[in-house]
Amino acid sequence: MPRALLPPLTLCWTALLLLLVHLSVASASRSHSCREVKTAFQLRQIGPLKWVPETPSTDVDLLVCKHDGPSCCTRKMEESYRVAVVRETVQNIRSYSFELKFLLSGHAAAFQDTYQSLFSFSLGHLSSLFESGYTSISAAVDPHISTLFSDLSLFIRDASSNVSVEAAVHRFYDNLFPLVHTRLINPGSAAAITDGNNLSDCLRMTRQDVNPFGRHALAMAKELSEALRAARALSWAFSVGEEVMNGTEVAPLTKECTRALVKMQYCPHCRGLTLIRPCGAYCLNVMRGCLASLSELDMPWRRYVAILEDLTLAVADEHSLELALLGIRGQVNEAILYAQLHGPTLTATVDKVCGQSMTETHSVQPTTVKMVPTVTDSPPLPTNQSDPPAMEQLDRLSHLRREFMNYIGRYKAFFAALPEMLCEGEVVRDEFTCWSGDDVVESYSGRVVGNGVHAQRQNPEVRVKGPDHMLTQVKDRLEHFNQEIQESMPGFGRRESWEDLGSGEENSGECDDEDGCQGSGEDTPKIYSTVVTEVAKAPPHEPSVRASGSSTAPLTLPTFTIFILTLALQWALN
């Protein structure tokens, strides 16, 4: 090689060497900087930026995020991470529970609005009967009609009230009897009430003994009581559900849980790893440990949802509630016609019980009404099937029930699925590495435990001392409601198929692969395939219990008569 070429060649190698040294120094400078940690600290609004050092330090006394190498964290940063992780976790839990809470409160209000609409229509329906057919007592009976429907409305709206449907109906007929006796059967004795006579009080007090309305008062009381009982229980169920959701929102996270959450979400930042995500199985262990007491609500909640489904079916099935309310007009009309038809006998009985009334000075003849008196052994039709406004009311509750059933079934496994749902937002499944709590790994090697307090004895990430006292009270409240409903309404909420799903309280801690007990490197997506899928499942099975108006009743008399006539016709043709 010519000597003339040596100086330029040496100069090129020298420049290249200097460039490599500069790049190496710049890379080392960046690797020993906490700039990315400060950026994440600012974006998440964790605390003041002055707490984040410019470069890592090795003499930091940390409580949670300890490791041998240099750290970008300080004690103040660690405390800020603790406050931030509690805030973020509670916010995430509430974001999921808010949907369920809004579903319960929204449909509770919708059912109440529908009840009130039915009450208002039925009240007007009954008032129109007196305005068109019994004008002489129309004004006097209006306050008693309003009181009746006010009591029925309170019975459904407030489960803690001591209102009795039977007492409200009988009180209405007690007040109706003096008006019917003195103004319809014996119109001349109407002055007895206005003159301060005790006849009116006597008629009210002896109405049930005299029985002027036949079986119609008892039939109306029984039909309304059966129809409104399920509606009252449903209103109570909605109230209990909202109480449960409110109780779960205020339950605090334990110190051990907070420590595990900081270790999972923010300890990687101390090493400059602001983009690494926790392993899926590791996240499950942390979340199931934090929500162990909440998971204890799983089985009572499943029974509660089954009861909700059965109650909505009982309220809306075959329009039993609507027909009972719309049938009040027919029942009252038949009761008055019965009293008029038996007027002379009734008057004689009243004279014996209450003393000689003022009917002696007047003719005792029932006033004529526009309707033909009919007294039959079969109950009257609940409502006029040709009345378009009445028919419009029949589908309202059924539509509301179908809408509610489509949604509530998705939340029957809510408390078992909540840890998985929370981890869905923390885990990125398509990355090759993840954070295991101690280091960056390809797969989490720890064992994943199941749900519930008992299962957390084998949890390697969170130490659970016992069930939370506040959530234990919530669970007891829910179980008490379930028990009372199942005792007062036998068969409601009995779903044997759901018992096989298991619950946190019965979990032994031995968790198989279907429950998400493999490491994150084996098959991470499978971790979330069990309960999360159930939350989004289609509407649940139809309840095994049917309302009292079910089509499974034995063969009725009209059906039997048709059957005999058919056989006779076939015999005649042969």
C-alpha cells in the first residue's frame, strides 16, 4: 500500500472510532436516566414531578419495590404510587359495578312507573263505572276509590309498610255498603246518614257479617293480594340489590392488597420499565386476593338473580297483575248488582242488625241502573276485552320483563368474573414477555388460585387474613333476603343447574386449568375463558316456577263438557 494513502485512512478510522464512542456514551446516558419514569409519573397525575429523580440511585430505602440494582423511585414516589393504585382500582371496580347498579335502579323505576300507570288507569276505569251507572253515589264514593288505590300503590312501593291488600279491599267495601244500601237499595234512607244517625257506622261495622256483596269482595281481595304480592317482592328485591351494590363500592382495599397492586403496576417503573404489562396469571392472583371477600357474594348473588327472574315472570306472566287491576271494575259492578238483586232480604237483615231504618216511610224499591243484574257462579271477566284503552295496558309489563331478562342474566356471575374483568385492562396477551412481580419473564410460574377467601391460603401474591367485616354484612343481608323469599314464595330462585357452577365460599383452593390455574406462558387467553364468557351469556333459562295463573291447571268444566259433546257427536255419526 502506498504511503500516500496511509494518513487519510488513519483519519477515517479515527473519526469512526470517535463516533462509536459518542454513541456509546449517549446510549449509556439514556439508560441511566429516569426521563421515561418522569413522563409516566406526569401523564398519570401521580404526584409532583420534583419527587422523580433525574438519574437512578442505589441508596434508596424502599418498602415495596425493592431490588438490588439502581432505582428511579423514592419513598415519596412509592407512597404516591400507593394512593394512585387504590384510586385507579376502586375507579375500575365502580365502572363495572355502575352498569349493574344502573340496570337495577333503572328497571326498578321503570317497573314502579308502570305500576303507577296501571293504578291510574284502573282508578279512572272504576270511577267511570260510578259516573255512568251509579251516578247517585259517584261523588261520595270517589274518596274511597282514591284511598283504595293509594293503599295498593303503597303496598307495592314500600316493602316495609304494614299495608294489607285484603284490609284495603275490605275497607273499601265497608265504606261502599252504606252508600249502596241507603242510596241504591233504599234511596229514601239516605237522609239517615246526613241527619247524624248511627246507621252508616252500623252498616260499615257489620258489612262482613251481613255479606251484602256475596263472594265478590272476598274474590277481589284474594285476586289482588296474589297478584300484588309478587310485585311487592320484586320492588323489595330491587331495593336489596341496590343496597348490595352500594355496600360493595365502599368496601376498602386491605394493606396487603394495596402492596400487591403497587408491586404489580408500578414497581416496574422503578427500573425504567414503564411499558411492560403484568402476566395474566400473575394479575389473576393479585386481583383474586384483593377481591376475595367480594367473591364470597358469588353464590348468594346467583340465587338472588334467579329470584329476580322468577319474580319478574310472576309479575308479568299471563298479564296477571294487569288483569287483576283492570278487573276491579268488573268485581265492584258485580258486587253492587248482587246487593241490588238481594235488596229485600238485605234490608230485612239490616233492620234486624242495625235497628229499624228510615225505609218505612219510603218505598223500598231498588233504583234502576243501566246494567242488567247478573248473578252467576263463575267469576266475571276481569275487563272488557273490547275496550281498546284497557287492552293497551296488557303488554307493558311483559315488554319490560323481556327487556330486563335480556340484561340481568349476563350479570349472574358478576362477582366471580370481576377479577378477570379487571385484569382484561391490565394484560396485553400478544407480547412475548411480561412482569411477574419480581422480574421480566416469558411466563408466570406461580400457581393461580381460585375465588373466595378460603382459596387464598395458597395465593403466593396476596395474604388474606379473613373475610371483610363490611362485605360479610352485605352477604348476610343478601342471604337473608333470599331465604325470606324462598320461605314466603316456595320454589322461587331454585336453580339446581347453577349449583354446579360452584362459588368462592365452597372453593377448596385446588384450581384446575378451566379455572385459569396455568401459568401465563402456557395458554394465557384460556385464563379468561371461564367466567367472563358467562357474564356475556345469553338470557337465562325460564324459571321452573310458574305463576298461579299457569296453564298447567287440571281439566276445567268447560273443557270437559266440550270433550263429552265431541264423543257424543262421534257416536251419533257412527
